[in-house]
Amino acid sequence: MPRSSSVGELRVWEWPGEAPDALLLHGIGNYGRYWDLFADQVAGRIRLVAPDARGHGESAKPAAGYGPWDFVADAVSVMDACAMPRPLVIGHSLGGFHATALTLAHPDRVRALVLVDVGPRVEEAGSSRARRLSLGRPDRFPDDAAALAYLHQTSPGYSDAVYANRMRWVFAREGDALAWRSSKAALAHILDDSRTSSAAVWSRLREIACPVLVIRGTRSPSFAEATAREMLVTLPRAQLVELDAGHNVALDRPAELADAVLRFASEVGA
């Protein structure tokens, strides 16, 4: 089980392990314990630290402050508090966007970058799905059965372990009812801000000099093969791994993702 701590108003989860350290940044609507299945497969071979992003999980949900540089400042605070001077930074989806912004803002603080199913262009099917699931969801469910049925309906095909993880960490109990831990208002701010801020970050991709591992789910509705191949041309030190997965690679293929990350971590060194 990971250790839990607070860094300012952020909840942070840590799985102890060997060098190098890795900072894990989850995507929109998720939570630090999203990485549980991946961490089980890593099994202490590297140290993992995963915050609940602001507006998510057990972290604070301020009324404003959901631009990429707010998330970058949070990541630096976590790195400082957890004695991570120069970690491997792994980001999925929105977390990958923030990991890219972090690398651009603080290149001396990032040993290497892993971008999981994210890039400069999000396909319309993935973009519309993210907005629908973030903003069109019911506010709460009367009981566990209703919440679990909604997860199966909107995100079918996962293992029982994934649904158990999501039932435990995506919802908070309100008596017999379950409500989302993530703030719908925060998700709306994030989605609106990303429309205006994403180009300013992704247009600087070629400035990233550290090693980059791009991981794509071959069944992802969000991240096209063409976009991934373009990133290999743009990034000076990039490599691509494609896995038989949807957008949530860490849920579909935790063992294969762990293998790819551990190989990459060995290549870049501690």
C-alpha cells in the first residue's frame, strides 16, 4: 500500500522503491490512486509519487487556478517536499500535458519524460468523450450498484480490479449515496482553459532536450498514430511504444506499461 501525505493542500501518494524517482500525473477526472495497478507491476523497482491534482481526489478544490502553470507549480511543490530533485516525470492525458509544461518551465528538474496517450492533437472522438464524461455525469448515485452500473455503461471492458479501484477512489461516500471526488466546476475550468493554453505549450515541443518516451494505446480514441509519429520527428530524443490498449493504458495494460517505463528508466539512468 502506498503512503499518504499532504503537500500544502494536495494529497500525495508514495510507493517506496529504488532510484530513480518517478512523479506520476493523472488525467482529468482521475486521482493519484489511478496508478495502483501500474504501481503493483512496478513492485518497488523505482520510487513512485502521485498527487491527487488540484480539483481532484482528496486535494483542495479552489474556485479558480486551473491553468497549466498552476499545475506545474503544484508539481514542483510535490517534487520539493518529497525530495525529488530530478525525477522521471510520467503523465497520462491531461497529466501528460502538464508534464510537458513542467519540462518546458523547469528543464533542469526533469530527468526524462513519459507521455502516455497524449500529444499536440486530440482526436475529436476522444475530446468529445472527455467533455461528456466530465460535465455530463450525474452529480451523485443513490448506492454502490447504481455507481458501478454507470461505470460499466460509460467505460466498459475493464477488469474487475479496475472497477474496484474506481469505486474506491473516484467516489466519496455521502451516507448511502456516492458523489464524485473530482469537482465538476474544476473540470469545466480545466477544459475551458486547455482550449486556449494548449497551443502555447505544444508549439514548444521541440525545445524539450531530455529523453522522451511516447506511449500510445492502439485502440485510443484520443491519440492517433500520425500524431505520435509526428512527435518522434519533432522531439530530439524520443522513442515510441505502442500497446494494445485504449486511452487508459495504465488500466488496460498495467504490466506492459510498467515494463516499458522500467526499460526506459534503465536507459536514462538514476
